[in-house]
Amino acid sequence: MTLLPSVPTPRKLGLVIDLDVCVGCHACVISCKEWNTGGYGAALSDQDPYGADVSGTFLNRIHTFEVVPEGGQVIGEAGEARIVHFPKSCLHCEDAPCVTVCPTGASYKRAEDGIVLVDESKCIGCGLCAWSCAYGAREMDLAAGVMKKCTLCVDRIYNETLKEVDRVPSCVRTCPANARHFGDLADPGSEVSRMVAERGGFDLMPEQGTRPTNKYLPPRARKPLAASAGAAVLAENTDGAKGFFAWLDGMLDRI
């Protein structure tokens, strides 16, 4: 059994993910795969990547859900249809069961910043940490025979040879929608802490009692399409149209 830090860590580095703006493009997934294959630790392997029985190791995945509006039984029944893209990786929990269940000390939580890591030289691939993780955030690398997980790109965030703008996890640096944010959630004045406070950031599955460091920002309420239906007023005629629109009007008249 591995012990967690005996006192709260002075820093709690983690991610804040805005579900309102994530478009599910998977840029963070590919960036994570690429960085961790060439950076910290051994490469993230793939088995039979172009065959019928594909198997690979990813530290960050995106799940997509159809959301039933409040009061409805089917999509769109009580409001407009909605798709939510839900990125998921290790949440770097304060009470991380994956750490305390590890028989070799391979899984551990850093006392200085709260990041949960795996010492691959100690990992025996028993899988107990994966069984204990409520979020399914552990990945067994079949080629290496060891468990792997999100490291918050620890080899980037402390690397002073990189430009300051690049000293964030690869997924954060890559996200084109600015849905991912990185910072110290132990500091109430940090940008990520303010975002959580202002937007009602929440823990994933708080009933598990793991106290995850990473937070999610809920999707904002949407206006029903019917409420804005009258906002766009179509022109009654096309008199005076010029340039491209005049050409388009002429083409449509011929149809």
C-alpha cells in the first residue's frame, strides 16, 4: 500500500474544462498522444492500429452524449436538442484510491503540487489501480506491461527551456476552443479558481468521495430556437442587390 501526502499539498495543479465550449474535435486527444509518445516516459503503444482488433493507449479521451432537456423524455421534447462533449482523463484526486491500493508504490501523489503519477520502474501491471479508479482514467499499455495515466505534462509545466506560454499541458495548449484551462486550484485568486467560483464548477461523481482536483464548468442555458425565430427578418425583395448577391439572385430566378 502507498500512502498519500500526510498534509494537504500547498499547490493543487489541475484542469478546468468548460463543457459549454468543447466541440469534441479531439485535438487534445491527439496532442496528448503525440506529446506523451515522444516526451515523459515510454511511448504510448498501439497494437494492430489498422486491423480489425485495434488496441491502443490514450491518456485523454472524449465522450459525447445526447442531453435530454429538463422535463423531457426524449431529445427535444421539452426543449432544443443538445450534444455535450465530455473530455476525461485522470482527475488527480486528493483522496486518490489508485495510490493507496498500489502494492509496490508505483502510483504516488506528489507532495509539492498534488499531481498523481506512476513510477513505471516499479509498476508490475497488476491493474489494481485501474479497478479502484472510479473514472476509468487508468490505461494499461499492453506492449510495455505497465499502467499509464495523465501526468499533467509534468515534463512541460516545469521545463524552463520552453517559452512560458508553452508551460502548460499539451491538451491545454492545443485546444482551439479554449475549453481547457490549467492552474493552481489551491489558490483562490488563480484564474482557474475564479472560473470555478463564477461558473459553478463541479466535481465529477462527488459521491465517490475522491475529491478530484480537476473541475468541470457546466454548459450554459440555451435559448429555445422558437424564442429567436423572429430575430432574423428576411428581405421582401432583392431590389438594389449588387455584386455577388445580384448574381446569386439572378441565378435563383432561373431555377
